[in-house]
Amino acid sequence: MALYMFQAAYANEAWATQIRNPQNRAEQVRPIIEAFGGKLLSFYYAFGEYDVVAIMEAPDNVSVSALAIAVAGGGAMKAQKTTVLMSVEEGLEAMRRASRAGYRPPGG
């Protein structure tokens, strides 16, 4: 399975709801991720541009895309971003393959 990092920024109303009634959102989203064949590996609150960071395994990009669309459709997030993660070994293999690609930049 592939690894993904999901980052989300709560809308103001979602923060107001959390302040009134704090909830463990990791426990809310875990069964949804599992329904798509994935696994929630870690879940964090964060400072900065995004309020939540989750690391998950999922079987494919379509499953993660469906999850992201479902979250976006809920209206609680003002922004979200999903990033595919690669292991160091996968990154090194990508670099090795890139070295054999024969690509030349314009004018090169």
C-alpha cells in the first residue's frame, strides 16, 4: 500500500464547534479510512497553514481521492492537501531512473 500525508485547515465554524464540544477527530475519520481499504497511521494537530496532519496507508490514489472529496464535501475544511509519500528507497530508485531518462532541458 502507498503512504499519503493529508493536511487540512478547519473553517472557522468547525473550530467553533470543536471549542464548544471537543472531539477526537482521529477516531471519527479512522473508520472512514478503513472503509476505503486504508489505515490511519498517525494524526496530529499543527500550528501554521494547516491545522491537522494525518499519515495514512491506502490501496490506491482513487481511494484517497474519494476520501479527500468526502472530507471537502463536508464543509468543515477551508483548505486541504494530499501528498503521496515515498520511502527513501523509492526516492533513490526514482533518482536512478531519472539519471537514465535522457532528458535535456531547453537549450541543453
